[in-house]
Amino acid sequence: MKHFLDLLGQGAENARDLVRLATRLEQTPEPTALAGKVLGLIFMNPSLRTLASFQAGMARLGGNSFVITPQGSWQLEFETGVPMTGNAAEHVREAIPVLASYADALGIRAFAGGKDLDADLAEPVLSAVAEVCPVPLINLESAFDHPCQALADWKTLDDLGVPAAGGRFVLSWAQHPKPLPQAVPAAVLRMAAMRGMDVTVLRPDGFGLPQPIMDEAAAAARASGGTVTQTSDRASAMDGAHVLYAKSWTATDHYGDPAAEAALRAGLEGWTVEEDWFGPAAPDCGFMHCLPVRREVVVSADVLEGPRSRVIAQARNRMYAQMAVLHRLLAKGEN
Amino acid sequence: MKHFLDLLGQGAENARDLVRLATRLEQTPEPTALAGKVLGLIFMNPSLRTLASFQAGMARLGGNSFVITPQGSWQLEFETGVPMTGNAAEHVREAIPVLASYADALGIRAFAGGKDLDADLAEPVLSAVAEVCPVPLINLESAFDHPCQALADWKTLDDLGVPAAGGRFVLSWAQHPKPLPQAVPAAVLRMAAMRGMDVTVLRPDGFGLPQPIMDEAAAAARASGGTVTQTSDRASAMDGAHVLYAKSWTATDHYGDPAAEAALRAGLEGWTVEEDWFGPAAPDCGFMHCLPVRREVVVSADVLEGPRSRVIAQARNRMYAQMAVLHRLLAKGEN
Amino acid sequence: MKHFLDLLGQGAENARDLVRLATRLEQTPEPTALAGKVLGLIFMNPSLRTLASFQAGMARLGGNSFVITPQGSWQLEFETGVPMTGNAAEHVREAIPVLASYADALGIRAFAGGKDLDADLAEPVLSAVAEVCPVPLINLESAFDHPCQALADWKTLDDLGVPAAGGRFVLSWAQHPKPLPQAVPAAVLRMAAMRGMDVTVLRPDGFGLPQPIMDEAAAAARASGGTVTQTSDRASAMDGAHVLYAKSWTATDHYGDPAAEAALRAGLEGWTVEEDWFGPAAPDCGFMHCLPVRREVVVSADVLEGPRSRVIAQARNRMYAQMAVLHRLLAKGEN
């Protein structure tokens, strides 16, 4: 394993190994496994969980970390072949090799541009970084992936005893005041498919995830014995569900067109997860969300704080999942 | 000791123990006492001393820390029962349990709202955080308290040999271009009373500290053998003073009314501490201030840099006081 | 060695010793040399390399660090004798002794004011900090110096086998959309002279470096057996050059007059380093730049990424050079 840019590329067996390693590190601390190692974390976008869990996880393995943000540094250029006469003072093709010369591994967060779907699907920033990064690189959330979240969620599903074969996983769109990136739903969808579950994407018309993402999920499901379907019908989706994973995301059909997107979103007030979503058809169904989450918009407070909710366990597993990734990338004798 | 939210709640005996532990850690380093421990520091407001002294203190005990700020993250919601349709992307009831799952202890700084005195006296943010924080929580300055400052100041008074019984402590209001929070004067007043000193609050009319704070200080003084009085007469206040502790704070009588407050403050140019404040009645009186301090506004440069000044010692003691708190909360066999 | 404020003040022999120590630390890690030590880094201006390389370097020596920025703290006052009624909440004469009481060494970055050349040449901020700093202080880039960059560049020249005596070093001005500080060219010029090289400053009319800087460089060259000249003629400058060090800087002749400076800069489009700058007269000439660098403005992408380019090696050497400085300042038995 050189980089950790996506979960799909690891293959199901390696993903299962990483989950096992995360569980081992949760149960048996290894406080000197990464002694002397340094992790560089580059955040082009805000973070709470990712920054804290990576810095804490690195410390718990005996290593150190530093953080680069646009607030403390300057704007980076990611395009090649353009004269840098604008705001960006440094090109990624210098910045990354330089930071890599100080660190044993780097992580980068760079959200989607949000204007051009095909451009974002090509992961231009993550690709530009990976191309010039001579040390292991970790995706801290990119345009269409968030593999650390997906790996942590896989561990949470295992911890909860949700079956892989035959497990019913509903990924549901939810209401939100702003158009949000599709990185988490795209990551979670492919993870659930790769885990071998029966996955349903529940979303209003116009909010189906992009076809290339659906195709990758379908292929992963075929390989693992799972299935992927999508619907706008809540009752059928929730029937027998083990887990409802809620998340808002921007409308694919109006990607890069904020006015049209907002108009489509405006009529969807019913898409706030409430207790009555579960009903007799899914009485023990768990509720998952990657956080941050807006209460009474995405989900009611009683579901979020109630017995179905797994959101704190999910967030906690971020640290152990990422410790496993760091351990695999950096510990002696592991690669 | 589960949390460290205020000094008063520790009781005088525990406070004295913490000061003793701070002195011990100053004299005898314990570079591995908190090996493997992680502290999470959440700053909703700016910091210089608190951030640096906590990160340095944690490192000097062998532990690690991470920092969350609104610049690098997003706005948090502290109220319950409101739909989160505004700027806040995450509720404290998720953010705190999540960060607590990465850290062995958390600290939070959240200043007063400054609009409603009774609301601020109820410490809404600190209470909301403490209610959902499963790990030890440290108050890094709240609406009406700053116990780390108070504990450090107690140590400074001990270091200087200022007597507890019979020690004369003057807490004086001072001029400032802006209305400032009352957290430090409220913390220092109660600390001095709890230490058993004779405390005088010297302030212009309209700037008396809120009655609930005065009542708590009076009760602490009764228990410790000290006294608490207030006056606007400088000469009587300074007579025989061992220590003048200067600080500006907003006018309680116009709390939340900036225009009226500014008008009241405008006529108080004489409230800049100068050498002639001390005079023959308090020749050896020390000068204290929590910092940051505005020169030639709160205090003259010659007093601030002169032989009376204890401000650097006070700031230095922040690190040792906080190391004692961390040691008590987190070291093995200490709780 | 008490402080590390400039390279010139170290003397050539000490500078060579530091380069040797940097090379030793590059080849033979000393992961516990600074165990228990804390470095405080104060950035009044943005940073990418300096922050990351100091935090990583300190970690690689077993120590810890904290970072203070204006975003997380507040504005500092550096002038004395002025009533602090403006935006600055704290004076450097308190802030520095306080931070020094938490740290074993401090570093500060404070760029030139850019309005008054003579004032900036006096290094008012760095001087004000050094005057009140009781622990070792490191210059992280000041108005007219950047000794960590200069020391790293010296090591890079050694690593590349560029001769000291007889080595031909061209420091060239380059085009840029903004007027930039002169700290790096001033630091690099004096370093190259101190190393004993034959140094040519290649720049358009009006962009000659300030006379006091040129005089210091000339004196250093005399002492080391090198030479310093300046010209606006590229062909003569590049003839036989071992290294072309490119950097943009503001026009000295219009220092503090942005409109006049921009007018002078506007006609200098030819000052973008291209492959044809080297030609048959300097076929093996290396290309250096301190970074960040704007592609197709300061230098063409093909030169920057081509075989002449040493920019990543330069940046990498920042960490080892700074580890040597930290080791010399803080390791036991070294001072």
C-alpha cells in the first residue's frame, strides 16, 4: 500500500484487514509504533473530526504531525500550463514535494470545485497531488471520496454486528439549507457495496448520484455478492433496513447551477429523518451520519440522540480507522 | 476531581493542593507523567497565553495536544430545540462527545455573549459543553470565570509571600477603549476571597461586579476568614494594600447596552494605574494584571515594567498551574 | 550562540560548522537530542515551509512546538511610548517574555513594513523582540534577512559541489505581479559573499539592493576572498555562472511608493527566467529559488521542473539547517 486515496482501490480483502487492524489498535495500544514519524496534514477546507482524529491518532502511535491551512499559508495553484498571475502564490508541484521532504506521509483535504461534474469526477486536485507526492498520501476528503470515513463506517457496521451478506443498508438523501458535496455519499455507497450489503440509495428525483459512481458501486456489489438499487420511495427502501445512513448532497441534475439546484431542493421539506421513517418495517434499524449534521433539518434531535443513533461511534472509529491506515503506511515491517 | 470548571467549586483545601502541586512540577519536572495522553483545546475566542501554556505544559508532562478554532473548523450551535438553518454546521452535543472520543481531556474557551447579564451568569456555553463531555473538561475562560488564571494568581501570591490572613488585595477597574468581559475580575475576586485575604473592589459607580458574583465572594471570604468590600475611593482602597490587581471590565449597570456603557466609560480617564496610585500608604504594593494589557490606557509603562510588576510571573505561573490541573485530572493514581 | 538572528553575525567559521552539523543530522538522526524541549513559533505573516520544517525538525529531534498566529491571537504592538488605544491588544514587551516563559526557544516571522526603507533596514520588529527575549530567538524571516533560508542554501551549494572560491553565483531579479520584500535576496547575497563566491546581482535599473546591504556583502566578500558586483546586463552576468538564484523584490528606488514601483515593474516582462538565459556560456548552471515561486512569471515551468532546478533540495535543506540551529541553541553540552 503506497497511498490511501480511495477504499475501492484497496480491494475488499485489504479493507477487511484494515478494519481488523483498527480494532486491534483500539483494543491494544501501540504507543511507540510510529515513534519518530511525522505526518503533514494539508487542509484546503475546514475540518473538526479529521484534524483532531489524525493528530490524536498519530500521537497515540508515538508520532507527530503538523497542519497547513490556507489561513496560515497562501493559496495553491493546481492547474498546469497557466501563468501564475492570480492569487495563488505557489504551485502544488512545488508545495507537495517540499512538504513531503519534511514528513513521512501527507494527507490532503480538497473539496469538489462544484461547478463541473465531469471535472470533479476526475479528482483533479487529488490527482495533481498524488502525481507529485513521493511519500504515502492519504485522502482526507476529495471531490468524490472520503475513504477514511468509509473505512471507519465499515468498522462501525462490524462493531454493531450488521451482517455483510444480507445486510440491508439505506443511504438516504436529506434536506439542507445549502448544496453539499457528494464525497461522503459516494464513499459510503461504494463501501457498503464492497462490504457485500444490499444497498438502496433513497433520494428525490434529480438527486441520484452520478452514473460513474453508481457503476463503480454496482461492480463492487457484483464482486462481493451485494446489490445496489435506487428509489425515491421511502417505504420500500426502509422495509427491513438494518441501517439508515442519512446525508444531504447537491442535486446531480443541476450540478454547478445553484439557482436551479436551490429550486429543486426547496420543495423537499419532508426529507428530514424522523422517528416515523423507521416504523414497524425497520424497528431495530440504526441511524448513521458522518457529521457535522444539522438538527431538525437533516434529522430530528430525538433520532440523533436516541437509541438508534450510531453517530458518535462512527466518529470515534475515524481515529482507529486512520491509525490503521497510518500503521499500514508507516510502521516498520508492515508494508 | 472530574472537571475543572471553576476554582470555587474545588474548595480551598483542594485549591491549595493544586498550588502545591504546581510548585512541585515547577521545581521537579515530570517529563513522562502524561505519556500517551492527548489534550483537545477548543478556542471559540482568541488566545495567546492559554494556547501556548497548555500546549507547552502538556508537552513538558510528556503528552500531546490538538487545537480546534473557528477559523479552521466551523461555527457550533449551543442552543437546543432550534432547527439549525443558520450558520452553525454542528451542534455542541455532537462536537464535544466526538472530540472527547479522541482526547483524554478537553478544554474550552467561550467568552460571554455580552448581551444579557443573567443569561451570561448562567454560563450557557460552558454548561452545555460540560453536560455532554464524558472526559475531564477544563474551563479556558468562560462568561464569568477563568479558573486557570485564578489558580496561577494564587500561586503568584504565594510565591511573593503575600499573606493569606491579613493580606490586603485590591482589585481595581481600569480604563479601556472597549467594553471587556468580566470573567477575569470575577475569577480573581473569588480566588482572593477564598485565599482568606481582605479584598477591596475599587471601581467607578456603575462598574460594581454583579451581585451573584459579589455574594459568592463574600461567602468564600466568610469561610476562609477574609473580607470583601467595594468602593470608588482610591485612597481608602490603597491604604496598606499588598497587591493592586488591575483589570478593565464592562459596566454591569449597562450590560448589553454598548452606547450607554461607552458614555459611562468616556469620563473615566483618571482610571489608568500610575505610580502615584501607590504613594506612601502602599509603598511595597505589587502590581498584577492577567494580560493582555494596553499600556498608557490600563496602566503606565513605568508601573508595568517597574519593580512592582508581577505580570510576567503571573503569566509564567499559568503553565505550572495548568500542569497541576492536567496532572490531577489525568496522571495515573492521582484521581 | 545565544540568538540566531542573522547569518553574517555568526561569522563564516560558525556558519560552516552549522552546515556540517546540518549534514550530520541529515545522515545520522538524533531522535532524543531535544527531548523535553519546547519551541514557540510566532508567525506575524503566512508560512508554509517554515512552519512545517520547524515543527517537523523539532519533532525529529524529540522536542515539541507550538504556533502563535494573528488569526488565533490578536494584534501586537511593537512601538514603545505610544498609548495603546488602537487595534493592538498586547505589547511585544509583555508577549515575548510570556511566551519565552513557556518555551526553551522562540522563533518569530515579521516581514518589512514596506513603507520606509531606512526604518525597515533597522529591523524594528526583530530588534524589539530580541531586546526582551530571555531565551534563544530564531529569525524566521524579518525585514531584511532570512538566515534559515541562507543557511539551507549554503548547505545546498555544498551538497551540489559548487566551489566556494571561484564559484560564480548570480542573484537575479525576476518579474512578479506584486512588490515583494527584499529579505531573501538580502540574505542570499550576504551568504554567497560570506561563502567566498564571486557574486553578481543581476537586476533592472532601479532594483539595485539597498546600499547598506551591498556594503555588508562587499565586506563579507573581502573577508572570505569573494567578490560582489552588480549589473543589468544578463549576458555578462551569466557568463560561466555555476548557479542562477532567481527572486523578485520591490524596487529600492521607489520603496514605499507602490504606484511608481508598479510603473517601473510594468515594462520588465523579459525578466522571466527561461532556458535561453543559460545558453552556451553557462551550460551546467543550476537554478535556485527559495519558493514560493510563480510559474511562467518568475521562471518557466520547464526550467523549474528541469534538470537545472535545485528548488526542492533547497527547501528540504531548510529542515536540516534549522535542526542544526535548534541543536546548537538547545542541545546539552553544545553551547
